[in-house]
Amino acid sequence: MRHLAIPALGLLAVTAVHAAGDPTVVIAGQRASLANAIAAQERADNIVSVVSSDGIGGLPDKNAAEALARLPGVAVQRDQGEGRYVTVRGLAPDLNAVTINGALVPSPEAGTRAVALDVLPAGLIRTLEVSKTLTPDQDASSLGGTVEVKTLSAFDLPGRLLTIGAAASHDTNTDQTSPSASVLWAQRFAGGTVGVAAGLSGEKRKFGSDNVETGGAWSGNRLEGFELREYLPVRERRAAALNLDWRPDAASSYALRGFVSRFSDDEVRDRLTVSNVENDDLAEGVTDKARLERRLRQRKYTQEIRSLTASADRRFDDWRLHAEASASRATDDAPESVNDARFRGSFSGVGFTNTMAPRLIAPAAAYDAASYNLNAITLQQSYAEDRAKALRLDLTRQFDDGFAVKFGAKGSRRDKDNDTDQWSYNSGNTGSASYWGTGTRSMSAFVRTQQLDYAFGPIGAALDPAAIRARVANLPRAGAQLAAESALDDFAISEDIDAAYVQGTLARGAWSLLAGVRAEHTRFRAAGQQVADGDTITPRRAGRSYTNWLPTLQGRYDLDRATSVRAAWSNAVVRANFSQLAPGISLDSAMEATIGNPDLAPLKSHNLDLGIERVLGNDGTVSAYVFHKDIKNFTYATNLAGSGQWADYTTATSYANGDSAKVKGIELAWQQPLRMLPAPFNGLLVGINGALTHSRAGIDSFDEDAGARMGRSIRMPGQSNRMANVMVGYEAGPVSTRLAANYKSGYLLELGENVLDASQDRIVDSQTQLDFSLSWQIDRRWQLSFEASNLNNEKYYVYQGVKAHNVQYEQYGRTYKIGLKASLF
């Protein structure tokens, strides 16, 4: 008899038991997911949280970010309703690291280190692990946690596997249906010594969102302007994974792991903008004369991540050797797009109601295309590339008395480049309207027949991107290029990190201890440009090197066979964001400047963790952890005016290191199948986890009124004080279902123009999202599934200072998905 465990691409794990050629089916499902995750957490030397492939498939999570949001202390930041970035223990995505099969995942986006995890479809992932404390043999480049993505190996299974799935999802906001499909195959050859696992995943999602935002244009309770926006994106995800393993004997293992993911977003953003109010601003319900603009943005960008890792493991008596080479590449390619097309009109009787989601008051002419004339068209193209290479060697010596020593070295090279170009066409280019050619400038020639379907009132007819592109297609680019905008964001940054470590582990009775130190030497180089008077461009270069010593001490004590206590003291270091380090300078005028700061020191964190965990049966657990992080060199935006070379400036926007920031909190979790209840309630599964966190960081900036630098205390951007997940599941026979709620309290998104003024802070309101899944195992081969996302139609709301002052209000609607999966063998 042999047991074939099939990790789910869909909703369940299925165990096919082959006896005398007659296969039967045992549903492992959600309980298998719990057991696998608990086992992985128990085996780890450090504090980790794990989602297994069964758990990833068990909820309607479209990508890796949404799956991670189910873990304690982890929250997701959404983009148009989809999970995109994750925060760990209240720390922003830029302060966390992501690896795929051991290789660092570089960021496709130009200015950030954060990896948008929506490029990683959930269907190809075996496990997601979040290391919340680091051991010396791990890269120290995460303050919150390191997310390790592992794809499937044929040696994860005792037999072969082939599953094929297809699904269709329906978006209620746009009433559109979208397809997705996946296939996963794994098999061993050559007497079980060679394993091959491969997977493909694809999705094309058509959806939409309705948005109204002010951007924080408040003056007291009066509003200077706002925008009504309708987004109609089409997102495509394609991913492939190929894992090759060769295990010729018990002492040798060789692996090659390849992964590629491509994510594209083709978006049309149609909007109506209110600005230039005759009396400066508007009170709610009061009308005035104002400028209205119909504006369009149409662009498609494609983000791609490629990762290749080769590794070898050999045992020589009591020694173990691990050698690894990896190369990763991330790109963000946005060909020439309509960055902004503006049609302008002026109207009396313009006003608004509802400060949280402003509704426009305007005359009927405001919705007539004939009332607007073409004002400007701006085009943009950009390309960003992030390349990472690494070599590492690890040696472990095991002694008979439970003591082991491990040491090794790693060299990594990272290069980040960005290139942006912009062109603008408007009447001012030549001083006459004839610059636009012989065609009419009336917006009537640039609209489609259909009206925009916008939830917060009328906007007018939809603008036609093809007609706008046609107007500028034959116009010369050279005379229209914006020199400053095309040069300022261009940069090339290199980071070379050489690391060495040593660590020892001791397992004696109920005690397990780990102690060690890691040293990382960093060489940094950056190139950018200074732009003065709009078109005078001067190259700028910067560089430096430094070394960080990072000791670690971690311990575990088993109170009994099911209960353990863990404690950890660790250190980490994270470099500032690329957009902050880029040495570009824009001298907008003799009094205003925007300055990059390549001299920013890296963020350093001293971390203390303490917790207790108890295993309940084979697939349940309850745990509590407390943590404290003392962060030095916290990075923030500031105004350097009034100091140094910027003493005569009124505004000199740059970045600086704060003295310190602190984050502390507690994580609680409980998950368990309720088998002790009488039937039919013994099929229930319950999972509850939550985190309470608190942070404080000190900042300062030049205060023009005081004529000196002033300071204040803020919480860390991206940090929610409260996060929680509640899941109720049920399994009986071939049916498995889950209802899950994900909650996070409000958090600081960004500081306002005056960073010293708390009333200008941009705050994301609290969010709760409710999701549901149901699957039915028709027979041993076929499985039918149904998923519902955002059942409560949760909104995304950002406010300025007080909740009544809108910055952004966006709604997405619900998504329903039905799928069919076949397990062929």
C-alpha cells in the first residue's frame, strides 16, 4: 500500500490510497493544511509562520499576498481590491524581504524594495513561510519578516501527480466574466532518483473600481478641488515553475529551481476634475464658478520576475556541505502611454455634497462633451530593471552530544536601474492653438458613444484613448520632451554585499539553543542627475561602504511533549528605498528644491521575541508571542530648508534618518478541528489569530513660522494597531467549506506636505473583508469549487487628519468564481 499526498491547486488536499490497483479516496483537506503548517513551524529553529499549499488553495486568495494575510501579525495592502504588498508585525513592505526557493526576489518597481506579491499566483506555491526572527545563516535584510516562497518538488510526493484546473470569475462592479486555468505535474524517474515537477498558471481578469478623491485638498472644512475617477483595468497573470532534482544516494542531493511570473495591467482611468475655484475653495453644499476637466490616462505595464537557483547538498560522515548559486531579475516595462490627456471647461454652479465621498453639483452642460476643449496631452514611457546574483557556501558539523556548528559565506550583487521619458503637447508649445493640427479641439471628437457607468453620479461620455493617441501620433517628439521629468527619476544603483557567519546549536534534554553572529559588508554606488532651470542637466555620483555585525541568540524549552517556550534576541539591517537613495536633485527655483539622499544610513533593528506554543492533537495549536523592536536610522521625508546649503530655500524636500523608532506587540493564535463535539458538529474547524502592535518614531523638519527645525512623534507608516483573522470551516464526506474574515485597523499611509502638521497625515481607514469557499469532491478525480471574495463589499478609504476629510474613497464590488479541477493521476 502506498499513500499519494496531493497538495491542492484548488481547495482540498486529496490522498489516493492504491491497494491492489483499486484506488480509494481520503479527504485530507483543511485538516491536512493545519497539520502541515504546524509541523513546519515546530521543526524550525527560529520563529516562523507557515501557510501550506492546502491552505493557500483553501480560500479564494488570488495571489501570494492574500494568502499571507491569513497569518498572525501579517496584513495586506490592497491595490484596487487585490492584495499587493504585505506588512509584517506592523512594518511596511519595504522593510521585509521575499525569496523564491532561496533566491532574493528583486522588486520590479523602480523606487522601492517592496515586492508586489500579486505577481505570484497562489496556484504554483507549495508553502509560504514568514521568518519573524532571523538566524545567522539567513540574510539580515528584513525588519518585519522574510517571506520564503517554495514551489513544488517531486520529492515532496511519494508518487506522481497531474492536476488540471479551470475556472471563471465574475466581477459584480463591471458585470464581466474572466477565465483562469492551471496545470501541475510531478513525477520521478530513474528508479526514483530523478524528480521533475512543473506547473503553469494563467489568469485574465477584467474588473473595475469607482473612486472619488481629493488628494487632501482641504483648507479647514472647505475643499479646493476633487476628482471623480472610474478605473477599468484588465490584469493578466502568467506563471511557470520547473523544479529538477537528482538524489543519486542518501548522502547527495542536487536541485535546479526555475520560476517565472509575468503580470500585466492594462488600465483606462477616466476622470472628471474640479479645480481653480473662483473664491479659492468650496463649502459643502455651496456652489461657485470653477474649472472642470475631463482627463484620461491609458497605459499598460508589464512586470516580470525570473528566478533560477542551483544547489548541491553532500554529507561526509558528520559534515554537511550546501552550495548554492542564484540569479533573479525583475523588470517593469511601460511602453509609451497616455499619461494625461486634458479637456478643459469653465462652469458656474459647481459644488459638492458629502465630505467622505464627495458628489458633484454641476449644471447639465458639465456632462456635455461639447463644453470641453483639448488642453494638453502628456505621454510617458519607463523601464525599470532590478538584477540580483548570489553565491553561498555552508558547512555544518554534527557532534554526538547534540551540538552542531555551522558556518559559511555569501556574496551577493544587486543592480537597480530606472529610465523615464515624458513628452507634453499643449498650446503653449508654440504659442498658438494651431499646434494641434487641423482637427477640432472639441472633446466631442474624442469620446465614445457610451456613457461612463460610475457609481457616484454622472461623469459623461467615455473618452476614446485611440482618438487621443491619433492626435499626437505624427507630432515631433524632440520639441515636446520634458527635460526635467525625463532626467530626474533616472538612476543606476549598485549594492554589493559580502557576508560571513558562524552559529552553533545545542539540543540537550528539553533545551534547544542557537547562538551566532553574521557580518555583512556593503559597497554602495549610485548615479543620478541634477536638473536646474528646467533643462540644465548635470550628472551626480555617490558611494560608500560599511560593515554591520549582527549577533543572534535564540532558545527553546519544551515544558512537555506538546508545549514549548521560545525566546529570541536578533539583529537586522535594511537599506533605504532606491527612490530615497537616488542622487537626483531638482532645483525647481531659487527657493524650491527636491533632493535625493544617497548618504542615508541603513535601518538597524534590535529585536526581542518571547512566546509559548502548545500543539493540540495532530492538527491544532494555540500560541502567544510578544515582541519588541528598537529601530535606528528610521527614514522619513523632511524639509531641509533653513539648514546647510539649503539655508536660503523655503522648501527643500528630501529624506533623513530619524534617531529611533520602536515597535512592540503581541500575537495570539488558535486553530483546531473540533472533533470532540457530537456529530455533525465534529466536522467543524476553527481558526482565530490576531495581533496588537504599537509603534513610535521621531521626526523633524524645518518650520518656516518658527524659523528652526522642529520635531514630533508619529507611528510607523503602514503599521496597524490591530489585525485579526477569523476562520470557520466544515468538512464532512466530500464537502469542504470555509468562511473567513480578515481585519486590520487604520494605519498611517504617508505624511502630508508639512510633515510637522498631524492634521495633514494621510490615514487608511480600518478594513474588514469577508470571503467564502466551498468545494465538492465529486469522485476521486473531479472536484468542483465555488469562491466568493469581498462578500461585504468593503471599501478602501483614506482620510486626512479627521475621518470626515476624504483623501480617497474607492469601492470594488464582489467577485464570484466557479472552478473544476481534475486529478488525472
